[in-house]
Amino acid sequence: MLLLVSKAAIMSVVGRDGMVSTGNSYATEAGVAVLRGGGNAIDAMFAVQAMLNVVQPQWTGFGGHDEAGEVMMKHLPSSL
């Protein structure tokens, strides 16, 4: 189950199979499409970043720090 949640919504959300959260709905949809197509979190991250470069070029860019300060977290069960 993949969830697409509005930026304006204030709630707790749990994703069992994956989750994408961005400040732009087009970027979020790009990441969700990659996950639904069998991609992993890294694939989805690049799709999101590519879309953000198109829809919000003033905020973000490959290879550099951005104003939003995106963070990617990865849980490695074997490291517990």
C-alpha cells in the first residue's frame, strides 16, 4: 500500500510498502510511480529530485545543498 498525502493534511501516516513525501505533488507522484513500478527508495529519490528540478528549480539541484534540506532515512534491520 502506497500513500499519497496532501501537504496541507495534518495527521500521522504509516506506509507498509513505501512512502514518498515532498513539498510538491508532481514530485511525490513521480516517486510513487517509481515505487509502484518496482523501483527502490534510491530510484524514487532520483525521480523526485528530477521532478523537483523541473517544478521548483530555485529550491533544489543535483549535487548541491538546497533550502528545503531534504533528508533520506534508511532502516537496516540487520544493524540492530
